[in-house]
Amino acid sequence: MPNTFPLWKNITILLVVTFGFVYAAPNLYPPDPAIQLSGQSGAMQIDAAVLQKVEQSLDEAGIEHFSGEADGEALLVRLKDGNRQLRAKEVIQASMGGDYIVALNLAPTTPDWLRNIGGMPMKLGLDLSGGVHFLLEVDLDSALTTRLEGDLEDVKSALREERIRYRSFELSNNQIIGQFRDEQEVERAKTLIRTNYRDLQPQSQPGQNPLSLVVRLSDIASREIEDNAIKQNLTSLRNRVNELGVSEPLVSRQGKNRIVVELPGVQDTAEAKRIIGKTANLEFRLEASDRVGEVFEFRNPSGQGADARLESKAVITGENVTDARASFDENGRPQVSITLDAKGGWQMGYATRDNIGRRLGVLFIEYKTKLEKSIDENGELVLTPVPFVEENIISLATVQAQLGKQFRITGLEQRESSELALLLRAGALAAPMYIVEERTIGPSLGADNIELGVKSVTFGMVLVLLFMLVVYRGFGVFANIALAMNLVLLVAFMSLLGATLTLPGIAGIVLTVGMAVDANVLIFSRIREELAAGASIQGSISAGYDRAFVSILDANITTLIVALILFLIGSGPVQGFAVTLSIGILTSMFTSIVLTRGLANLVVGGRKIKTLWI
């Protein structure tokens, strides 16, 4: 029978249409404005008592809220009014203090049955729904100090090998200061440093003690260290953002020592702040055998252990880590499996080979920021971020045998081990960073432009629908149904794939609306030509779809190639445009060819009709 689909094709069309409506449906449920609170450390417990304190502070401030929930790791309080979201954050932060991370969030309202099958609303870009903005300041002085600390140890070793006697050698105000017994030893030391350490420059100043030696990094070396620190921190931050799975993030340098991170459409902003803002590193140090080393607290999941004294010089640091994975040991305890680079493996093997029987400590270093409360001259409460360093021993074990490139550490909670593995895997930071500003970003192009973008899609679609009805009449109805279904499928696929919709993406949708009917125009024009040539109605319909297919396929493939190139070489807005255009091309191929033919077969297929309304 002419122009009829077999049962399996009709079932396939029905399944695709159902898929589109189901996975586009989550976009009908707008999220609730909410406040999320979590601990500075992954080991902190967020229980019902914390939730009660948060809700009490909101009640006292007169901020309406509902549906508070705490799961032990974080809590979420939904607000009835999104306009008071910033005020709610300030109230909770002032009440809870600096030990907690308070962040703005959007709590999903998608029904559980949709979420259970993977249905989630489409992500919106910074220019549509805003996102999270972090401004981080890199402590470049710390990068210089770290370099000088290594140079200091190397210089002292070289002086001992050359039998150059000195009274003391220490680091002060980013310069190395040495004291000697006589001027001849000072000159010998200067010659050694100039010969072997090109980045270090001995200084001669008027009135300087002739028995002292002051050494500084050259200006060129200082600028190179600072520049490399910024670049390494940028790379590490980009890796961390990629671990978070954020779409179209922005990580860029601002000025000499600041980095801007913008995360569009982030749901768990507290988690993002903890991972982005945390500067954590590991140092492996041998336990000091005398009173020279530094004393650190021992921390494990069961509480505080005995303090231990570790050597001031680290065997290796997090910079030597090439891979880190969180897992569980044979007793079910969290662990982090670490792989070192060649240099780190050699240093670890060399250090442990001659120190079997001694204890090796794993020092966990975190650069944090706490909020200090003060009252300004107007009598208002002011929260000032103050950076501080927290150092704890998380593992202290006796060296039983020489260690190599691969080993594991324990002593952390499960969430802490996952965070540590992520930070080490993303790359060590060359210098500590502190969050100096954290805020949410509204639509960058303004609400008016967003409204105009939505109107452009609606206006364009209405014009296309009217054109198809006027020009192609009955078959124009099929094209219009297919066009509406094309938008549904486009939204469904973007939601399912986690693509981010931006204003340029809306432009891609507008273009897709126009292009989606191109195929139907070719098909319907071909049907008219066949009818004019004297072919039967059923034969004209069949020939129209079959003979126009090749032209439609060629045109869409060339457009798809261009869209893919835009996505691969473009960035930000260009990629947003390319994503919607690519998905729109694929969905329009289905709706314009398969769906409209299915509708035509359903209405006129296999029937004897005298006039075709086209």
C-alpha cells in the first residue's frame, strides 16, 4: 500500500516523541532560591543542630524560608523570596562564623520520577541565569620564599663542600643573610654563589657589615618565578573546574597577582567554593631526631593524637605527585593512592633507604580564610576575611622498607580523601591563593535582552508557522507540528546532554527554527512539481520525499560541518551558538523528514483522494 509506514517505524516515531516530551518536561519546574551551608573541611558534620541554628537566625531576621534539610555533609534551606537571597546569606554567615562555607544556590524542584531517569533542567549560561564569581589573590611573596628556602639549603650544602666556614645562614624578608668569621670567607662565598647560582645576586650596600653577606634573587628571576606561579595556578584551577564538570567556565588572569573564576549554572556552589578556593598541599617529612624540627598536631578520624616533631626540610611535596586516587584499603578505611614523578620517586627512595626504622610524617597544609567580626564607625557588623595556614599531620608511620614511586596514605575521612585526591590530581599550586571576593553574577546583558531573546524565538516561530499555513495549507500543518516537536526535542537533548544555553545559543535556536522548515519547503515544492507533471497524488507524495532527501542531506551535512568547526575552534559564546545549531540540525532532520511523512501517511496515505491541499 503506497505511503504507509510499517508498524516498527510508527512505534519508533512515537517513542522519539515521548522521549522529547519527557526529557524536556524538567524545564517546566523552576528551581527554588536557596542557601547552602557546608564545613570548611569535608570532615565537619552538618547535623540537625546546625540546621536549627541556621533556621533560627533566618527567623530572627524575618526572612521566610521552608524545607530545610541536612544530610551530615551540608544543609540546604529554601527561600520563598529570591530577592532576599543575598540578605539571607549575610545573616547566616554572621551567625555561623568563618568555620562554615555559606553559598547561594538554586534548589531543584524536578519531580523525583524525572530525576530517577536522568531528567534535569537545561543549564543556563552566565548571561541568562548568572553563576558564581570568585576573585582569588595569589601570594607571590610565598612563591619567592619557597624558592629561596630551596636555594638556602643548596647554598649551605655547597659552602660545606667547599669548606667555607660561616657563622649562620638564614632567610629574612625574601633575602638570604649570612654571617662569616672573616672577610676572606665572605669573598669565597660570593665567588661560589656568582659561579653556581646565576639567579642569586650578592648585594653590596654602603655601611654593610664586612662580615655579612646579603643575597637576593635577580629581578629577572623574581619576575619569572611570579609569572610561572600565576601560570601554574591558572592551570591547576582549570583542572579543578574540569573535575567539577562545569560547562563553559571562565578562568583568567587579572592584573599582576589575581585570578578570576566564573562558573555558570553551578548548582552546588558551596562545593565549588571549597574546591576552587582551597589551597592544599602535602609534604612528606621525616620525624626529627633532635629538638631542631617543628612541632605539629596529629589529626586522625578518631580525634587528636600526640604531637610530633618533624624535620623542617621536606622529602617531597605535592608538586611531585602525578596521580592521586581515593579508594579504600583492605580494612575498608579511606586511603589515597599516590604516584610520583621520576624525581619524586628518586627522592623518596633515597630518603627512605637510609632511614629505615624512622617515622615518616605526612603533613597536610591548608591555606584557609576565616571571617573576623568587627563594628564599623556606623555601628554595623562587618565581616573581614583573614587568611591563615592550618598544618596537621595526617599520617605518621615507621619506614619498614625503601619506598618508591607508588604508595598510599591513610588517616582521612572519606570526603577528605576524595578532596585531597582531586586537588593533588589537578596539580599542585605554586603559591597559596585566598578568596578576596565571592559573589553571584546576574545576567551580564540584562533582563531586557533576555526577554528580547525569548521574544525573538517566539516571533520568528509565529511568522514561520503562518507562512507555512498560508503557502502549503494542509501540509503546512504537518510542517508546523514538526517544527514545534523540533523545539521540544532540541530542549530535551540539551537538557539530557548537560549543554549550556546562552544568548548566542538562543540565536542558534532562532536560526534552527528557520532552517528546520527548509527541508519541508523542498519536499512540498517537489510534490507540487510532480502533481503539475501529471503524477498521481500518492505517487507525488512518495516522489517528493524520496527525491528531495539527497538535497536535504547534503545541505544539512555542510551546515553541520561548519557548526562542528565553530565548536572546536571557538570559545564561550561561539561554542554556545554551535551547540544549539548542531543539535537543531540533527533534530530537524528527523522532524522535517520522518515526522512529517509519518503525519502525511497517517492522514492521506493509502487513501483515494481527488485533491491534495498543498
